Amino acid sequence: MQFGISTADAGDVKLSYSRGDLLLEFLDWRENLIKVRFTDVIRFNWTHGLDDAVRQDTCYRVLDSPWTLTDLAAEGNTVFCHYKLCFNACGTLDVACGATSTE
């Protein structure tokens, strides 16, 4: 996943979900407001703790995710991706969706 954003030392993370869209807003390390929209969301989870098994200040796509593999059959031909966004200052966002965009 290449959004051209950094989650390192980010703060003031906000999530809003409506009608299958998840909007993520946060202040990056330079205090710039970053907005990422995930559309056709089938699952998401915010964890306040951090996973010691992964780098804690990065974003990446989870390959062969059970989240997307299980839901593929139910949703027809839509290709879903599972992304993990690690905010070392506050937690981790997992989201499985059909598309993403930055605003």
C-alpha cells in the first residue's frame, strides 16, 4: 500500500464509518492533516495496543489474509485487500476494503 503517508509519531487519530466507507483522519509528525478513505469496507478493527511482531510505524498490505479470503465468496467478484496501519504513538488499524483514496 503506497499512500505516500507516514503513520510514525502520528496523533489525534479519528475514525468515522458510514454506509460501507471508513474515513481515517490523523495529524502526521509534521502536524499535517491526513485523510484516507476506505470504500466497500467489509471489516475493520482498531487496537490500542501495538503488535510486537510487526514494525510499529508503517502501513502495509496483509497478503493471504483470512479476513479477505473468507469474504471473497460472499461478495462476488470484488477484490478485497486487508491493510494494517501501525501508529506507534497510539495503536493499529486493520481494514479490509475494496478501494482506498487519500484526500
